[in-house]
Amino acid sequence: MDVAVKKLTWEDIKDFPEYHGRTEIVDGELVVSPLPSRKHQWSCQNLALVVVPFVRSRDLGRFYSLPVHVILDDHVNYEPDCCFIAKDRMQDEESATYEGPPDLIVEVISASNRRHDTETKFRHYERYRVREYWLVDRYAKWIEVWFLEGGKYRSLGRFTPGQRLVTRVLEGLELDPAQVF
């Protein structure tokens, strides 16, 4: 017996209830992750406490540390932990979605989905041209910054507490990873 498989899009899931966790589409397949732990959310909040004032003081755009559905194409959308969208690339802020690549995406690695963040999302963010991707490992206490150059990610470094994080998208940001952990 033949089985028809339909690749999902945002339109198929946009009205799903959000209480069950993070809802993403990866290559047309529904991926539901549990809600992040409070410690995970705390890392995102700490990051936002440093980045948001920097972005606001320079009127650079918006840094979101709460869920934003990022639609990279019909069959690939994610809900990153944090993202930054430059002022000149802003879209309707009444929408829960952002279509296209943000300028910066931050993912805090969870023990349950390390490979998803470090391989699958990495590959998609690079392919869809997210200018910068930060991986935050709260267990090992480092933040790795990847910058898109020539269509490929290049590491700007893995930064640990006591160091100053280097970023090209938010150039001039004073961030010691200790502030996140």
C-alpha cells in the first residue's frame, strides 16, 4: 500500500496550541521539543539583559529573547532561543513570524537536542544565510560565534568566562560569557 506524505508548512501548524513546547518544521517534518528548562531560559534572559540595552542605545533594531517563528522557506522554520533583526530589515511586528533570515540567531544548547542545534540548525542557518549564529553551551560555559563569509560559516571564536565575545553583527558589544552563565 502506498502512503502519501505531505511536507508541512507554517500554514499547517500556525494555529497549534503553544503549551506543549517549541514547534518547528525541519525539511517539512514537524519537530516538537519540550519547553526549555528554567535554567535554559535564565541564560537567555541574562544574555538579553546585556544585548537589549546595547541594541536600544544605538537604535540598531530588535533583539528578541522570547519565541519568534522564523520562516526560512515553506518547509523550514524554527523558533530560536534569541534572535536579532536589524532596523532596516524589520517586518510587521504584530506578527508572530519573521520571514527570511534574521541577522543573528542564538541557540542555547540543551542536553536533549545538542545535535539538532550544532548540526541541523547550523546547516540550515548557514544555507539560508543567517549572518551570525551563536551557540551557547551552559554546561561547558562557552559561547561560540559563527559568522557567514562567502556563503559558509567561519568561527570567530569560542569564548569562555573572563573573555570578551567577538561579534561582527553587534560590533562594539561588551559581553563576557560569565554574564550569561
